[in-house]
Amino acid sequence: MDHRPSLDPAVADIRRAVRTALATVTGPVLVGLSGGADSLALAAAVAFEAPKAGLPASAAVIDHALQPGSHRVAERAAEAAESLGLPARIIRVDVGTEGGPEAAARAARRAALLDAARDAGAEAVLLAHTLDDQAETVLIGLARGSGAASLGGMSPDRTEDGIRILRPLLDVRRAATRAACLAQGLPPWSDPHNLDRRFLRVRVRQDVLPVLEAELGPGVAEALARTADQLREDAEAFADMIDETIEDIVEHAEAGIAVSVPALAANPPALRHRIIRHVVASEFGESLTRAQTLEVARLVTDWHGQGPIDLPGCRAHRAGARIVFAAGSA
């Protein structure tokens, strides 16, 4: 009697994660593929699971043109996708400079993937971020003093411009994607930027996490990922509370928006600060630092006649029982 070869555990884990994500989708999906081990393992799992779920699937390879020979890397990634049964498209992008090289490349890639998803009629884009990526994100957020929303890390399922962004591998370690590629005979590309110590994420990956694992014991990455899950739940709960509250406490003002002082004062600091940040972000498209948020909050809790506060994209001042946010700053 012939016996079928056993499925490699890493391949099985990744397919299971992808199967779970695809169960929430009803239309075509697009895989963001770089050719690295993470995205190649994801692409292989999608190529296997999507037909079983009756979902059309394709891949988009983003060529950032930041390294010599990047077009050849993109071509090899597209060829790998085609060999797996995923139609692939190569998209070359122009990477700007705003926010630094990592942020600029990320913004260009995200915009290109969303455009590619719309062109393909895709309901969702699947990205290959792993548990290790999540842990690194949380550590970077801690180092920068970020709030709970940022420390919540990457969401496994969010919607941007009408396209769902799914990250099925957030519970999968990076070592598993490499093992899955090896087991399936898929040669991943090794991005030199992943070894470039100019980048903060590389230093966190190479230095910080290994030291934490060595000094605190194994499981640090998993603990950081669990922390992200918990903080993301908290952030979502606060967001729901703000949505329920905001219509009752804000009103339009000349060139801006006004918020009720008594209503802000009645809320606990955590919710008060989030309302202030939400108002500025939604009305003026700007993010406030904690120091700026606290300065505005003092117009509510420590009012002694202080003048207007200049903020990114707007100015806040107290007018009777209202905090008014108006366009422009000094």
C-alpha cells in the first residue's frame, strides 16, 4: 500500500492560517509578493487554498527600484508566482523621501497594492507580516513612546479605501516561512536591506530581540504579539466609545470645529485625550503628540485664561464652554 508523504508542519501551519483568512472572503484576493521567504510562503499557501475556496487569486510584485537589479528580483518573484499558479503583475513605483526611506517605501508600496487590487477587482490584499514583524513593531513603538493605538501593532484584518488588508501570518514565526519554502523547493530572495543596520527595524531584529530572549527567556516575541492583540482590542473599544460620543459633544464652528468643555471634563483622561486627537485627525488630517494633546486638555482641566495653542494644521482656543479648533496656525 502506497503512503502519501506527510505534509511539512510549517507548510501545514501556513496553509491553515491562510485557510482561516480566506474563509472570511467572498471575492478575488491579491497577494503582495516580494520574493522573500515570508511572502513566497504566503503565495504558495494562497495558490493551494484559494482554488479550494473558489476564490480567484493573483499576485502583485512591487519593484521599488531602490537597489541595482531590482527588476530582475521582481521578475523572479513573478515567475515564482506563475509557477505556483498565481497570475502575477510587476509594478514599478517611485519612492519619495517623506518620513525616511522605510516609511516612504511603505507608503509607495501600499498605494500601489491598493491600486492593483482595484484593477484586479480584488476584495482583499494579503500581506505576509509574521509574528516576528509584529513583535518588532511593538518594540519600536515602545522605544518611541507611542500610545496604545500604535502599540496595538498591525491588525490581521482592516479596511483601507474599501479594500480589506489581511495578514494571515501574524501568529506564524519567521522561521516557519523559511522552513515552508525549503520544504516546497521554493528559493526565496534575501533582501540586503534586511541586513542594513541603518534601519531601526534591522537593529531591533538583530540586537534587541535576541538580547531580550537571552536575558528574559524564550517567548518574548510571542508575549509582545499578545500585548499587541490586547492593546488593539482596547483601542477598538475606545474608538467605538468615541464614535458613540462624538456627535453629541461637537459642533461646527467657523473654519473648524468646537467641542463641549463640560462633556470633555466629564470623561476620564484616556477618553478625553483620544477625543481631542480624533477631532484634530478627522477634521484637519493631522496627528497630535502627547505633549500637544495634554496642552489642549489643560484648556479643559486647568483653564486660567491662557491663549490659543498652535497645533499641526490648526489652532485651539477656549471660547466660553467650548474648545474651538480652527484652521491655520501661527
